[in-house]
Amino acid sequence: MKPPMDPIAAATHADPYPYYAQLVANQPLYHDSALGAWVASSADAVTAVLTSDLCGIRPVGEPVPAAISESSAAEIFRHLVRMTDGDGHGPLKEAVSAALASVGRDQVVRQSNTSARILLAGQGQRLELDRSQDFIFGLPVHVLGSLLGIPQDRLQQTALWMSDFVHCLAPASSPEQIKQGNVAASHLRDMFRGLLVDQPNQPDDSLLGVLVRETQRVGYEAVDLLIANSIGFLWQGYEATAGLIGNTLLTLATHTEVRDDVAADPSLLTHVIQEVLRYDAPIQNTRRFINCDGILAGQKMKTGDAILVVLAAANRDPAANPNPERFDMFRRDRQIFSFGAGVHACPGDALATAIARTGIEELLATGATLMQSHENVTYRPSANARIPLLSSVTGSSLQ
Ligand code: HEM
């Protein structure tokens, strides 16, 4: 098998891990002139970049990508906690994290059960490729959307809007994708504006209700900011959670011993998911931009330099996780870089793993087995998300 062309192509390569191992061993932080960016891959280099004051989440002077400026998508993008740095970030992160933490585990599991059953209903004996994709992408939107108060009959449409919205934010999106993404962004903004107007009639402890209260508590009242970060929950959870579900299903399909262990004791799925997060990360890389000249991890960097931060390679650094190529669900002191680190670390990790676990349990409870081999795995095109296109799922009782 040919190695990937570069660390971006690696995200969707059939087996990028030998290539990442070479980077970690020989070029833990180097400048890739073809990419026009630094590449950080070892656990130390990734940690140094993600925790450095020299780095920002957006290039200096470009808070919103030029391709979407002056659009509905831009109005969402500019207010996202994920895309904000400096004084505005800390309080907003506190509010967003408090809102996500307010959702109890039992509540997520209950909602994930309900949503998984709805999505699996009427599948017949065989869950074909496009329908299994509907399941893995639909589940996070249905669960998070329901927690936010989106009515059941609008969730399917919301998942379609989310798909268009995500495509328009990708670094290599086409003019057509940007156009469709903007239409989706307008619909999403209108829907959330309506939900906010109706908020006084909703339960106090709904995710949207808590987000409203928490943002007010830290001093923000702007409706646009609330709308953007509610959409941000759906956006952040969409591809990443789909990748976690897909990569876990793929692991069960291709590692017979893991599948047998889980069949004998379904509670082991929790350990399997933690190891999948390390072994085959759903989000393989993220980006940073140097916002003032300085030395970072021993390298001289200049304002405007871009850095590709290869989280999936750091997960496989033997200095962080010994024998990294071994899938070990009982790994001790596991270090996972897949949720990022530092001030922008993911506040949705517990929610994402609970949704993935419950959804997979529901799928397996239908008697489903996965038809897949290592050789024919392909991945949905992306610069950073690793989401397998599973060939099919068969089951004795999928109905
Ligand atoms: C398996 C699923 C998920 C993965 C692998 C994942 C991964 C990540 C990563 C790597 C970052 C940091 C990005 C960076 O520093 O450049 C991040 C940030 C974030 N994630 Fe997640 N995420 C997942 C699910 C979720 C879910 C379900 C939510 C919310 C419902 C969420 C909300 C957020 C938010 C709000 C941020 C921005 C935090 C900040 O910028 O301070 N994530 N996520």
C-alpha cells in the first residue's frame, strides 16, 4: 500500500499509522514546504502547540475564512467558541462547558436509546451503506437536537442542513457547497431563533435553557452568539461522533477477538470506545496559527505561520502510549489527544462517548453484524475527519 501523500491525505488513508510513526520518530515538528505549514506529530510537539500562547485558532486578521465572509455561515462561524480566542473565549467556554455538563448521563443514554430506535426502525434485514451512514450521522444530530429542544419532526431536516453546513466550512469546499451551506445556515439560524422565542415555554433544564442562563451569567446577552453556539453543538458533534461510531463499528468488524469479548460482556464496549479514540481517532488533525514571532518547541516561528497538529499521530507516540500499534481495551494510563488539549479542549467528550456507546448497543441489540474487511475500507473525503464508509450491516432482527 502506498503511504499517504501528506499528513492531510493521511486522515482518510486506509492505513496512515506507519506513516505517522515515521513522523513521530523522525520529524516530530517540521516545516512541510509543499503544505506551506508546520506539522506537529509527537505527543510533546502536539502538547506544546496546543498549550502555547503564541498560537491562535484563526490566522491573524482573518477571523472568518475569506470564502464564506459576509454570509449566513460567517455569522455563525464568527461567534463560535471554537473559533474565538483571547478575552472573549474564556467566559464563553465556561458557559458552553457548564451547559454541556448539565446534561446528566442518564438523560443522554435515554435520549440516545430513543433516537437510535427511531433511526433503526423500518430498516429490514440489511442496513445498506447509505442507510448505515444515515444512522451514524443522524444519531448525534437527533440526540443533541432533541436535547436542545428541536421537535422530532424537524430532526431529519436538521441533519440534512447540518450536512450542507459542515461541507461549506471545509477548507476545500466548492462554490456550490458554499452556496448550499449558506442556505442551510440561514435555515438553522431561523429555526434556533424560533426555539429561543419559545424558550420560556420549555423546561428550565433543557440544554438550550441552560445555555441561555449560563451565557447571561458570564455577561453575554447577544442572541446571535446563543444561536451560533447552539448550532455549534450540532456542528461539533456531527462528524466527530459519526467518526467515533463508525470507527468503533469497524473495529468490531475487523478485530474478531474484540467482537467476541463484547458479545460475551457488552459492558466492555466502554473500554473499546476509549481505545478506539486513541487507536483510530475520529478527528485526526486540527490547526493553529502563530500570532506573534517566537520559539515554539525549539523552532523559530513567525507571525502568520500555520501549524497542522496531528492528534492521531500523538495518540500513537510510544512515549505517550507504549506499544501504540496494539489495540488494548484495558490499556493503563492511556493518553488520548483526540479531544484536543489546552484552552480549546473539547467540552463534549462525555456526551460524545455516551451517544456512541448507546447507539452501538442499540444497533448490536438488533442482531446486526457488520460485513467489512480491512482491505476494502474507504473513508468519506475530509481534511481532518476519519469516517469509514461501512459496506453494510446485516442482522437477523433489523426491523
Ligand atoms: C467523538 C466526538 C468528538 C471529538 C473527537 C471531538 C474533538 C474535538 C477537538 C479535537 C476539539 C479541539 C479543537 C482544537 O483545539 O482545535 C474540540 C472542540 C470542541 N468540541 Fe468536540 N469533539 C467531539 C464531540 C463533541 C460534541 C458532541 C460536542 C458538543 C455537543 C463538542 C463540542 C466542542 C466544542 C464546543 C469545542 C470548542 C471548545 C473551545 O474551542 O474552547 N464536541 N472537539
